[in-house]
Amino acid sequence: MTLNRKDITRRTVYNKRMPLRQRVETYFEFHALGATWKTEILAGFTTFMTMAYIVFVNPSILHQTGMPLAAVTAATCISAAVGSLLMGGLARYPIALAPGMGLNAYFTYAVVAGMGVPWQTALGAVFLSGVAFLLLTALGLRQLILNAIPHELYASVAAGVGLFIALIGFRNSGIVVPSPATTVTLGNLADPSTLLAIFGLILTAALLAWRIRAAMLIGILATTAIGLATGVAKWAPQPYSLSDLGATAGKLDIGAALRIGLVEIVFVFLFIDLFDNLGTLVAVGTKAKLFDRAHQIPRINRILFADAAATVVGSLVGTSTVVSYIESAAGVAAGGRTGIPAIVTGLLFVVALFVAPVVGAIPASATAPALILVGSMMVSVVAEIDWQEPEVAIPAFLTMLAIPLSFSIANGLAFGFTAYVAIKLLRGKFREVNWFVYLLAGLFVLRFVYLGRG
């Protein structure tokens, strides 16, 4: 007899006499997803290696607000660990979480530096946005938003995020650099860091061509080792004590954040995180084939709860908004399908609390090749888009290009939504569009108007 997912879940509930390992495998649906322990654990290590940079990048950004560096480092590891463990253990998805890039920059440069808001008050705003996430999840509004995303845009979001990841990889490697004349241009390929990244790219690509499942991890570790041996990568230990966490933990000022002048800040944290998370979820879920036949995501409530709870915890310990990380796609590319990779990633962030200087030895030149190659894998889903049908192809194309070019998943979704609705209206097919999609498109238009004011 063939078991479906519901049968497997019921066995978890009712068959208590299973050996522990079998119960765990049943809970995480190993059989249904074709998962193995070796592949799942390897995927967790791969995901962690591609996002380990956040342990030092996030503190370096938030430190510019006046927040103690050691405290933010600890808060970064704790929030990432809690979020990833919740996502893996409760929601059972291979998606890791950590303080979001972009939102930490908004926190530092727009809110604290630009508006003169104390970092304690800004943390209060992050806390309020996290509580709002929880309320929206409980009311079913976040699920409604996710279900409202036209199915035709799912593949384009995944492909757009793939291009986005690849662009980040090219930038971090130095292969592509900014140019005032042409926006971007070819970097200095003779630079030692860039050469190291090119070596890592060729090595990892060759390992993938040989179908080696640990290709990503081996490529990152080998490139890091060569970087340290040649002096391209520097080991710069910055030891700290967990007691340093007290400098930010519990220091948020919720009362100040409740002032009417900060409503806009809370909304920005809420809005950007909401759509960046949904975009990440759609992208990773599409690549990992985690959607059911009706294009629905099982256990969506648990996914959104994990994200919201992680943001609340992050604000309490002293860091900006926690989000789902698109680098999780590296673990999915390595074969991750269950929640085990996220749990492994979370446990590694716990370890990072104590060995952060070692984690920091991983140079961008070593992780950039993995991001480029993951991007190439994610773009493969464009084959699922009906390019002969303009009603689908145009919104999909705008979504796919707007994500990397605007450096925002949320912007890509906004372009895709508004184009999809506009074309349907102009074609006289307005009855085919759900009312909530109209509402979201209207909000996206208002968002563009708001951004245009800036």
C-alpha cells in the first residue's frame, strides 16, 4: 500500500512503539520526500556555510548605531539559531533564518542615522512588527496573501531570486563591480580575492558536473583553506563572552516605539519582511518541490509562526528583523528536503556563539561561487513558464528581472502583481482575478507612490 503524507503523519501520532529513529524519520516524512540522514545533514552544513557571513556582517552594520559589537554578535547567533530550529522542528522545512540583510541596513542608516531614532527605540519597532506578524498569522491574513500569489508567478519568483543570488555572488567575488557609467562592469580579475573566487567557482562547478553531492561544501572548504594558506583570507579573532549579550538584551524601548511618528517605521519593517519572506518561501519551495498539487504549502501556519517568533526573539536579544534566508537554496541544491537541514543550521549557529572567530575565517571569495552556482540551478524553473502567453510571460519577466535589478524580492513581487492585474483588467478578464489580489496590487501601487516620494 502506498502511503500519502496524511498517512505518514498519522503514524507519527498513533504508533508510539516505533524505534526513536523511525519516529523521527516518520515525523520529517523521510520516505515521502526521499530523504536520507547523510544528505539532510550535509544540506544543513551547506546552508550554514553559505550564510555564516551574517555572524559578522550583521554586527558590523548594527554596530554603527552605537550598539555594542560583541552583544550584537551574540544576538545574531541566538536569533538565527532560534528561528532555524523553529522552522526545522516545527514547520519541518529546509529553510534557515537569520537577521535580514537590507532590513539591518534600513534599521541602521534610515531609522537610527537618518531619523535620529535611538537604537533602543528602533528595536522596539522591530518587536512591534514581530507581534504584528504573529497577529496577521493568527488571523490568517499572511496565508491569504501567500495563496493570492498567482501560480503563474511562482516560477518567475524562483528564477528572479536565482538571478538575485547569482548577482550577489558576482558582487561578493569582485567579478562584477559597480560602475557610474554602466551601472555594473567587469572587476579586476587579477585581484587575489577575485582569483580565489574564480578558482572556487571552477572547482565547485566541476564537482557538480561529477554529480558529487557534497560539491558545495567541499568547494567552500577547499577555497577557504587555500585562501588562508595563501594569505588572501585573514583569520581575525574577535573573542567575546556571552555575558556581553546583556548590553542589548531587553534594552528595547517599546513605549517610545508606540509613538505615532514611528508607525511608518513599523509598517516598513512589516511590509518588507512580509514580502521578502513570502518571496523566499515561494522560491525555495518551488525549487525543492515542496508545494502540493494545488500549489499550496503544507503547514504554512507553522512556517509563518516560526518567522514571526524569530523576529520577536531577535528584538528582545538585540538585533534587527529576522527573515527566511534565500541562501537556504544552497542546502536544497545539496539535496535537503526536510526540516533537518534547518535544525542542523540552527545548531551550528549555537556553536558559532562560541567559535565565531573561526566562522569569520570563511571569506566571501569562498561563499560567492556557491551563490553563483545556486543561482544557475534556480533559474532552471523558467521552463515552467508559458512564454507564448503574454498574460503570463510579461508579469513573469518583470518579476524575474525586477528582483535582481532592484536588489529586492519585494519589488519583484510588486512589479509582477501590478502587471498581472493590469493585463487581466485590460484583457477584460477581471473576473479571473481574486479580490484579494486586487487589494494587494493596490497596496503595491501605494508602496511605489510612497517610495517615489523619497
